Amino acid sequence: MDIHAGSLNLGEVILFLIIPLAFVVQLLLCFRVKSLIIRIIPAAIFAIITAALFIGLLFAQGWDAIGYLILGIWSALILGACLVPWAIYLIYKIIKKISAPNENDFEN
């Protein structure tokens, strides 16, 4: 993206702000929302977009392929920012499940 304000590339700034925003939103959804369907929406949207862009890359010719590649990489980075909270959430659930029986043992 070539959107400039002086020497600052606004396109990159916007994309670099989307990555932490996607991370925070997905992390909040994982820990606060009970419905699995609602929790999976951001990751599913970016997975579909990433897949579509890489499929478009396979069928593109010439310079169009570079555009699909760049957008696909950015989308994959945002998807990764949505998958890291899922990993954190699953690790938390596993640790909570493992430590739950041990807490009951001490009470008896």
C-alpha cells in the first residue's frame, strides 16, 4: 500500500495496528465469550481471506501475482495473530484441567 503522510507510510502503519488489534480481540473473545461460533469468527474470516488470496496467487499471471502474494502474506500474519490467542487459551484450559484434581486433593 502506498499511502503516505510526509515520510510515513500510512498503509504499513494501519496494517501494523491491525495485527495487535486482531490479537487482543481474539484473546478477549476466547476468554470472555462462551459460544464457540462467536469465538472462531475472526480466525475463520482471516483463514478464508488468506486461502482465497493464495488461491488467487496460483491463478494470477504477471505482476498480479505479486499483489496476491503481498496481500496473502499480510493476511497470513493477521491470521497468525488470531491463532496465537487460541494457543494461549488451549494451554490455559489444559493447565486448568490438570491442576483442578490436585486442588481437590488438598481439601480432603
